[in-house]
Amino acid sequence: MQSVLEKLGIAGENPGVFCGEWRGGGGKIDKISPIDGRKLASVQTASGDDYDTAIARAQEAFLKWRTTPGPVRGETVRRLGNGLREMKHALGQLVTLETGKIIAEGEGEVQEMIDICDFAVGQSRMLYGLTIQSERKSHRLMEQWHPLGVVAVITAFNFPVAVWSWNAALAAVCGDATVWKASEKTPLTAIAVTKIAERVCRETGADPAIFTLLMGDRKTVGQKLSADRRIPLISATGSVQMGVHVAQTVHGRLGRTIMELGGNNALIVAPSADIEMATQSIFFGAVGTAGQRCTSTRRVIMHESIADKVRKKLLTAYKSLRIGDPLDRQTVMGPLIDKNAVDLVQHSIQRLKDEGGEVLYGGERLEGEQYAGGCYMTPCLANAKSDFEIVCHETFGPLLHLLTYRDFDEAIAINNGVPQGLTSAIFTNDMREAEKFLSAVGSDCGIANVNTGTSGAEIGGAFGGEKETGGG
């Protein structure tokens, strides 16, 4: 563990604000690993003065960066991608140490950062405009896209660095500076990535304040970013409650938002489905990242004729699941982010029981020497009904509701019958069902999948939801 931290420049005590220089005059965060309860390091967060200085420096950096040619901006992002490549294994380990997600997922998250940098480099030479015929003789119209300004990026713990990169890499090639409010639950990965960005900027001659970092709480950083008229756009990932607060404040000053909030993602298993393929996708979608992805599978909607078969296969998979140290490559599910997250899942399980649901497997907190100090639990598989209040609520953890349907219109109604609308999936070999699911009368989610699960995102494709998920 210590060698990984040292390689990434993480000390015992770390300033959590970067704006061309490192500072931090606010409170202290002690980062505790959910794997074993050990302290990884401490971070000094932003004070009010730190906030003011950071925004001013980001604005200063933007004014110069916006005049830098697009391909030159792309070169900085290309080198950022290479810097991440060089540190992929160490960064992946740090993601795992901070979040508890298994090492394959930690390294996969770093690969997402690398991929978006590669994509953004190509975009840096494709910042096109339009020349339009005018109604007036000897005139023409031109449409140009100009840099927006200093944009804020608010990220959540479950993808502590990938979501930042999706925003920051594209913003950078477009000539914008970013201010990053990372999750207080995962400060060390944010610091490590910012250190790489700082080094790259100094090598290319870019002002490193184009990648500003502000670690801090909602009052000191979050609320100020939302209200700050110097920030024309905020991209926020997190809970619906957080998104509502941010949107109300930003839209109140006529600013812009990009929101990726809660998901209550369903997967329909039709009678014609490949049951083996469907259950593998359900299993991966439900237990991956310990059910703490915004795209995690939370509801399975099974045709009643095949429901028993699906339940049986899922029970077999759940009972064989290897839970434990996420740094062990044989582990399939690691811990949740903290003990409070375990408590919240168990509270949801109790609500499910109170409404008449039946727990088929799991839901217990794991203790003993193997799990000492960690935040482990067995994933829960439960029979439920679509009108249960808890089923309509997003439980951010490994709780999977099993539902049944009789006809396809009912399946779509159940899929759409929740306030959230991020991602959805159907497993079917009936082309008519697949086409209807993808049509305007099908899934009302931002993302609809056919014969693949609810989890995942691809570089270069749209990613966002509808309804309470925020519209992307």
C-alpha cells in the first residue's frame, strides 16, 4: 500500500487544493480504506480564501488557454493520457484502496480516463464551424463555437476519477478550464490524478490551473460553485437530492448544468431470451462495484413462464460469489464504500420485508478475521412487487428486486414505473419486442440496451438519463 501511495506522490498529509500551487487551509479528511479500516492518508480541504484564490486562478488560466490553438491544446491532453498510461497499475490500485471496487474495475476506470484522452485528442482537430448561405447578396453567415469559460465538475465516490476525465479532457481541448470538486470519500485519487495533470502542463507550457482541484464540503465548495456567476456550466454526478440543490441554484442565475443522478435500472427477461446470457449480465450488473454504480441492475422483470428458471440460476451464482479483498484478482465483489452504506442497504432490506417482500439470499453484514475492519456484506436477492415503495426507490448497493410480468406492455410499464430513468435492458430473441423496447413507446430511459446488461458506458457515445436522473 505504502509503495503505491509514494509512487503517486501521496504523503501522510496532503493539501487538497490545487490552482497552479498546492494549498489547503480548511478542515482535515482522514481517508479510511473500506477494505480493512486502515487510514491511508489525510487531506487538508479548502477554506473560503482557498476557494476565492482557486477560482481567480482558474479564470486567469482560461483567458490564456482559450487562445491556444486546438491542436496544441490536444497535445497537452495527449500527454495527459500517456501520463495516465504510465501510472495505470498504481492508479488502479489506489482506486481500489479508496473505493473497495475490485482491482480489475480500478484499472478499468483508469483505462476509461486514457480512452477519453485519446478521443479528445481527435476532437481537438475537429472543432468545426459552419459557413451558411445568406439571403443577402454577397454575404455569408458563419457559425463558430467559442470556449465557454471555467466549468465546474462535481464527481461521486463510485467513479472517483473517470467522470472527471470525461468532462475535463473534452473541456480542455475546447479551450475551457475546469474546477473539480471531487468526492470527500475519495480525495486521494483526485490528488494523484491532478499531480499527473500538473506535471504534464508544466512540460507543455500550459498553465496547470486549467485543471484546478477543490477538495471541500458542500458549504465551502459545493454551494459556492453553484452560486458563482463566473462558472457558466456545472457538470454534477451524484444523488437526486444533490442534483436538485445544484440545479435550482445554477438555473436561478441562468447558468447551465449537466446532470447524471440516480438510477433504478431494470432488465427485462423475455420468454425467448437466452437465459444463461441474461443471468450472467444480471449478476454482473447487480454485484459489480458492490451494486454502487449509477448503472447497476436494481430490478429484474421476468416473464412468469421463465421466472423460476431465472431465480434458480441467479441463486446459484449468488451462492458461489467470492467476496473479499478487492486487490485479490480472484475476488468478484469487494466492500461497500463505508459502514453507513451497509447500514442503508440493510435498512432497505428491512423495508422490503415490511412491505411483504421475500429475501431469497443474502443481505448480511460480513464479519470475522477475513473481513476485519472492512465494509462487507452479502448481496441480497429478493422477490418483490413493482408497486412496493422500496422498489421505486434507488438503494445504492447490492439489493436486487425480482419482479414478474404477463405481457410485454406490462413489462414496459414496470420498467418505466419509477421516478428515475438512466439505463434499461431487455433480453429477447423476438425482434418485435426489441424494436418496441427501443421505440418511443418503449423504455423511457436515456439508455436502452438489447441483449446486454444495464451497466457500462462507452467513450464517444451519449451517457445520460431522463426524469429524476437529470437529463444528462
